[in-house]
Amino acid sequence: MTRPSPQPMRPGGTLRLVLGDQLSRSLSALDGLDPARDTVLMMEVRAEATYVRHHAQKIALFFSAMRHFAAALGEEGVRVDYIRLDDPANSQSFAGEIARAVERHAPARVIATEPGEWRVEDALLALREELPIPLEIRPDSRFFATRGDFERWAEGRRSLRMEFFYRQMRRAHGLLMEGEAPLGGRWNFDAENREALPKDVHAPTPPRFLPDAITAEVLKLVAREFPGHFGTLDGFGWAVTREDALTALDHFIAHVLPRFGDYQDAMRAGDPFLFHAILSPYLNLGLLEPREVCAAAERAFHEGAAPLNAVEGFIRQILGWREYVRGIYWLKMPDYARSNHLGATRPLPRFFWDGQTDLACLAHVVADTRAHAYAHHIQRLMVIGNFALLAGLDPAAVEEWFLIVYADAVEWVELPNVHGMALFADGGVLGSKPYAASGAYIDRMSDYCGSCRYDPKVKSGPKACPFNYLYWDFLDRNRETLARNPRLAMPYRNLARFDEARRHTIRTDAARFLNGLEPAQAGRDW
């Protein structure tokens, strides 16, 4: 990619801002763009690459996708002012680069689309007060629901359960509907989407995309500028163009979606992708849009290419869950991130970074995450998140880890998923109960336990799976906070039947294990 050298815009033109997760031609900031008068501003800035130490592949994915998007705009005849990370004049912040561009181009106004993260929008609103020209911030129309739509749905409700929001979204957008009724007579087929993976079932190999010249240049830049960041760049194969993202979507619909429903919760050592879409990075960057992805899945059902349980489960993740967590994020921020309902304070263990643990499930997931900047939702929720919940790890530290290590992690989607769903740190705003589970769940849904030094069938002692005694210790130490939760009535009834000797053994085993965890040392264990 040659370095852009934009010509000055004509007087009265508009400077149009495109952020790194807004790589959509339909972006509201680009509505009404006049190529003869307007300039698009795009920026690679160090502040965004280092406010947390993002996985090296994540930085490379964003920068390469941004450069390809800028090139595609240029091919349309759009004037793009693209600021590279290594530009000597780069101020390395959004505010600094927008201010420099205003001085450089003398536009009549700046137009932006509302950012995805509260932190970025706060900075943009502050900048609006300082700029000598108007800064218009438009709603992000790429989502099914606007922020206002979610606020209106939430108003007056005692609880904000995703299932009811999802049903409203189905009705509003007509997906998988027969008039006012859901196709198949049910809104949710989740109970049919929890099969363990048989040994003789093998998932199709997901498409990987060889780096072109632009990506190769970005990989060299990231290796040079961010050498201390988590993860490896080896084997980088993410789609970085809309065309390749559409190829990934077509592959999922044709080869993976038919069995997505059955096996979306399964885990297998050495096979990190299985029957998963691996489309979230492209949705969160803007290379794919949720409407076209849901429409493709629905079309597959109507054409007889995928069963209803698979299609409904997939659409629920996008039309339901993805829209819902965005709504929760904007409704509750910034106080949401500071809550800690269970008072968890334990520091992040070192193995979260180096993977050196004799718990096979955690070792596999951390290794996959380091290699691919990816793990699927059950690995994140029921292995990493479940361990963090049971061990009482500090929510802020866990949330920073998730934001760092996954290529699809942008805060509006990462924070509610981890803070609310995985850690119950919001006290039930998002989930009706903590997603706590013993080793039996991991054993049922994976083959990890077969290579582990611990036995999920053993409940106490040195051979016992730590998830077993940590589960009961978690319930015991949080009894005052959680015992009245109706969805935890059964495990608390079971706990009440334990005699004092068994309780003592649980507490002793849990304390021995937790006290033996080596805390991570910031900046040393990447």
C-alpha cells in the first residue's frame, strides 16, 4: 500500500471520521459523502494499540483491515487522509490527529459515527467542545437496535433478560417468524444445542487467508513496534477485506452451520474452531454487517440447507445476545465497569499468560488463545470465566485479560460478557445466576480431562479436579449473597446436606489450591 497523499479538500468540505471498528461502506459518517469536496480521516495511533497490551494478531488485524478499507475507498475516488503509526508527525492519539487534520484541511465540519466504546466517545465529546468547527456524531445504524431502542425497551422493567429482548427483536425484524409466531412454534432451541462432540465427528477446516503485501507490511510493523505484547503473529490468517470476510461467511453457512446447533458448546483438544462461525472479528470490525449475516442463515433454513435449531441458535447470538450486551453496556456505563458484587479481589494467576498449569482444560484454552487470538464462547465462559468466578479473581484484571487476548474483543461486547455473564460482578443485571460449574461439565463437553493429572470424578484430595471443590467453596463463601437466588436453590440444598467434615475438606482443598497460585507479574509473564 503506497502512502496516501491526500490533496487539500475544497473550501466548505467535510472531514469524515472512520475508526478502526467502523470499516463499513454503509457507515453513517459516510452518508452523503461528496468525493469532490470531502475527505475521510483514518488513523493508526499508539494510544489505541497500547491502552491495554492487545494481542499482536489483534493489532495486525485492525491495522491491515483499516489499510485495505482505505485502499478500497481510494479506488472509488474517495479522498482518504490515512495516518500511519510510523508517520513521524503522528501525535499517536485520536484527539491529536483529528485536531491536526482540521488544521490541515480547514473543513467546514467534522462528521463521525458514535464510537463503540464509552472511553472513545467520552474523548470525542470532549474534543467537540475544543474544535473551532462543528463535530456531528451520528448514530451507528449498522446495528439492529439503536441505543434509544434499547433504553425504551428497558424502561420500567424490573429485570433486563435477554430472552424477552430477543423475542421483541425477532418480531421487529421478522426473522424466523410466521406472522406473529416464531417458526417451529418455539422462540429458543437452546436445549437442543448442547451435544458433546463424538470422536468420529470432525469439523471442516476454517478458511485462512494468506497475507498479501499490505498485511505483510503490517505484520512487520507490529513485530517491530509491539514486541512485548501477548501472543504470536505466526500463522496469521484472518480476513482483512470485505471480500474475504464474505468468503468466510459463505464457508460457515455452507459447511459449518448445519451442525452448529448440535455442537456449538463442544470442546476438543487441538481443535480450537470446531463448529463455530469465527465471524465475530469481522462483525466487530465492520467488514460484515449483522443484517446480512442473519439473512444468510435464515436463507439457509428456508432452502433446506440447515436445521432450525442451528439457524435459530446462530441468529440468537447476533440478533439477540450481541445486540443485548451492547444495550446493557451503553445503558449502564460507566458505573457498570466498577461494580464488584461478589467482592472478588484475587490477582490474576501467572498461567493466564504463560499457560503453565497442570489443569489441562485451562492449559489448552490459554495455548489456543496465544496462538490464534481466539477461543469460542464455551471455552471463554465455562473454562476461563468459570475458573475466574470460582477462584474469586478480581473482575477488572480478568476483563483486561479478555480485552487483550481476543481478536474480536472490543469493550462494548467484551465487558458485559465477562463482567456480567462470566463473573456475576454486576449482581444479576445481565444474567439471572452465576455460571458456575464443577469439573463434570467440562468433562462432559470436552476431551480435556483425559489428558489431565486431575480426575473430574474425584471430589477431594490431591487427585480431585480443582473445579469440583472450588465450585462448592464458591457457593459456601458467597452464601449470604447468593443463597436467596431461586436458580441456585438446588445446589444450596445439596450444600446444606454436607456434614462439617466434608465442608472442612472443601475449604482446606480450595485454600491449598488457591494459595498455591502464582500471581502474574505485570509486563513479565506475556
